[in-house]
Amino acid sequence: MADELAYLDATGLAERIRDKEVSPLEAVDAAIGRIEKLNSELNAVIHPLFDKARAAAASESLPQGPFRGVPFLLKDLDGFSAGDPWHGGMRFLKDRGYVADHDSYQFARLRESGLVVVGKTNTPELGLTITTEPEAYGPSRNPWNREHSTGGSSGGSAAAVASGMVPAAHAGDGGGSIRIPASECGLVGLKPSRGRVSLGPDYGEQWHGFVCEHVVTRSVRDSARLLDVTAGAMPGDPYSAPPPVRPFADEPERDPGRLRVGLCLERPGGEALHSDCAEAVQATGRALESLGHAVELAHPPAFDEVDAFRGQFSLIVGSWTAATLDLMGSLTGQPVGERDVEPGTWALAELGRGVTAPQYIASALWLEGFTRRMASWWADGFDLLVTPTLGEPPPPLGYLQDDPADPSRALQRLFALMAFTPQFNATGQPAISLPLHWSPQGLPIGVQVVAAYAGEGLLLSVAGQLEAALPWSERRPAIRA
């Protein structure tokens, strides 16, 4: 029974539970068994919550929601879970045994859907890089090849879902942290529109609106149905995305009509792509043409404003990092010092501490102008932009680590990899990474599809078409349930 359940998606497992073919406790026990079997190889789950999960699954008060009894994992960042550890990849919080005292709104909605949280997953320190190799917990390993990165910052969640531990897991995205792990682990990763999922009650927005919350999944329908669970404004939110015209669950089966699609076959600024990533985009373009869409080589001109964008993005993230370290100090009653965090975290916070209020406002205004320049491309007639999710295949572990002999090397590698994702955190547009290609070495190569603001429905419709045209459900990583 446990093996049979391992590669059902969350929707399929929920159907089995509703049909009484398997009980919530059996489903949760099977997931716990898979975690116990695989986690020593992958280091995806850092906080097991097995006793709590079994008690919830066996309880008569388990909510009668659409995912009743389905096991689920929370990322140890981007939200709080009452009574559970919250360390955000920080040794500082790990050493102090910090525990959250309340649920974030998103986590409360996930529980109300009937999902059963079986643990929390690994993440880089404060989610500040795109590989999950924190000093506090060590590296998560990619189930397709354990010598390679899972991506970040939702890398533990992605490794867990790809290996079959659970069918879906929480993820958050401030510069690509849903889409990048989805790409590197062969999953579906949708970053919703800004304001689609509430960040409350602790935040109205994070990183000046860059951060969005959702999940990583193995199927498009799971991503759609879980967005129905968490979407919608909560009291006090500073803004919210427009309500969808129909449930997101309906979109993967809906014909989107004939669309105008732009393909991007170079890094912003004109730098060459890795050949595997270019091939992934070209194959996706051919599939879209076969589905009746009009496809051409095109991308927003503002996409090429590379140096200016990176500078403004870094200024905002550095400012928030400095403020976050101050917040961690207030939560624990002990200030965070240089030796309490990783060198890259401290360097980014120091950058932020040097930013004046006028400089921050000037950066925010530049990004608002950038958003309008980017959005005009969609307003002028394009429906979708297709890019690789990353500029290169999944890198080996250690590839993004700081080199004291060459401090700029890690930053150059970082920007070359994440060439396509942070722009859409700045603009607030929805973007989805789909597992449409694999390298000759057997590593997943994700393809990113981007719509205009509030266009998640269109993305899910096209994603459903591509899932049918280029199916991935039968692919299995080397390390799996």
C-alpha cells in the first residue's frame, strides 16, 4: 500500500481517502515511512513532526476539506506554524530553539483544507540564495543526482516532493525560490501574482512586495487546487490580487484559445544560454505551435536592463535583510552579531544598513517604472513569455559558495543562474516553472511561462496543455520512494 501511494498526486490521494480506500492515518504513516527511508540521503526534512501528524490524522476533528488526510510539509521559512520550530536556516535561531507561537494565515488555510503537516523542510539562511546549503543544517541533495543542488530557497520542499516523500509541500518565492527548486527537481512551481496569497498576520508585504507564497507539486492540477485553498485577502492586507473569474481548479482543463507567445533564447542583456536550457525553450515553443499558438522570438525590451535591475533588487533585499536581523534579535532578546550568521548574510545586511531612506524610496520608484515598462509588452499584444527557469542546468553542490580568494565569483555565478526569475518578483506577475526537459545527464531543466498580472488562470490552462503534450508524471529520480 505504501509504495502504491508514493507517486499519487495530492488530488489523487485525497480521492482515495474520500473513497475510503485508505485512511488519513494510513496515508500519513506511509509518508512518514518514506521520509524515514529517504531523508538520510537527501536531508530534505529538518524538523520531523511525526507524533503530531499521527494525532491529527487519527482525530475526528480533522477538517473535512478537499485535501483531508493528505500528508504535507512546510518550509522552515516564509510563515509560522504554531508550536513548531522556526529557524529560517539560521544557526542563531537553531541554537536558541526558537518555536513559533501562532499560525500564519496561509498555514491555517492549508490545515483547514485537511492537509496534515508531517514536518518542516530545509532552507538556506533567510532564503537569501538559490541553493539549499545552510551552515545550520547542511545541504539538501537533489534526488536526480545527490551531488547536485536542489535549488533554493525552497530546496528541502522540492527534494521531498520529487523523491515521493509527500505529494506537495509549501514554498515561498522572493527571487525565484519556488520556480528554481521546481526546475532543479523536476516539479511544477507556480509563483502567484503579488497579493494573491496573504502574508499575514505578520507581514503586509516582504521585500517590498517581491515575496509570494505557494507550493511545489508534481501535477498542474495540484498547484491549481491548492491555490484555491490559500488565495484571497485577509483583514488588514495592504492590497490583494483581483478575484479569479472561476476556480483555479477549472483552469488546467480549459482551452485558453489561440495565444501570442514570445520565446526568449538568450539571457537578459544578450548573453548566451546554456545549450540544454535553449533546447528546452525551443522544444516548448514547438509544442505550443502544435497546440495552435502563435510563437515568435520576442521578449520585453525592459528585460535587458540587467545591471540597473540587479542593483535596485540588491538594495531592497539588503535593506530587508538588515531589518530582519534586527527582528530576530527582538524575538529572542539577543542581538544578532556577525558571528551569528553566514558571511553572505552579514555582507547583505551591511549593504542594507548603509542605505538611506531617500535611496530606498528612489530604488522603489525605479522598480515601479521597470514594472510599467515590463507590463507594456503584455499590454501591447503578447499573452505569454517563455524562458528557461534557470540559465544553466542544476549546478553541483558548493558551486555558489563564497570563495575568499575571489569574493565576486559566487555573485557572478548566482546572477548567471537566476537570470530569469527575480524580474517577476519585482513586477508582481505570475510565473510558473514546468518540468518539460531533461539534460543528457538526466538532470531536470525547467521552463518558465509568464503571464500578465493576475493571469494565473491563463498560466494554469497553458500548463495543463503542456502537461498533456509533454508529460512528465512517469519520470522518476534516482533516489525515490
